[in-house]
Amino acid sequence: QVQPVESGGGLVQPGGSLRLSCAASGSIFSIYDMGWYRQARGKQRSLVARISNGGSANYAESVKGRFTISRDNAKNTVYLQMDSLKPEDTAVYYCNAVPPNDSWDWGQGTQVTVSS
């Protein structure tokens, strides 16, 4: 069973930066479009950034210009560089295929908290 493993979250002040990483065993990511999702307390999980298997990226309007998604297929890893963070970016961040792969388990996610 595939389960992505997210890391890199933490507590950061508004305007700060974090870089998230997502990895999984086996050479599976490279064939999929991959995405970063987030779920704030009391809200549904939503897609914030996606990257095609060819490297084309798209972003939710709320993060456009501040977040950058990238991938390293050789390392089977997907990244999310988050700059100019805002309190409303506070959430648990997850990665998965786009659309989510029914045969994968969701990982535990990584908590991002933006607060002064």
C-alpha cells in the first residue's frame, strides 16, 4: 500500500517561509500528476498546488505567486516552497496524486502554523 510521507512543517511568523517535502517508497510518483492539499480546522481538504508528470504547475488563487511546487522524479519526491506565509495558510498539508489515488493511503500530513 502506498502512503506518502510529508515533512517540513512547523511554526513560522507571518511573512516567513517553509519548504515541505513529500516522499514515498518505490518509483511511483513519476507517472502521476501530483498535488499538495491542505485542510484547516473545521474545513474540507482542498488542493492548493499541482504539478504534472511533465513539470507544469498550477495553483489555487489564494497561493498563486507565493507557493512553488516542484518535483524530483529520480528521488520520488514532491516539494512545496511556501513564501510570504499568512495566518490563513495555517493547516495540515498533505500530498497525493491529482485526482487522489483511491489505492493510496493519505499520509499523516505536516502541520503548518503561521502566527506571531
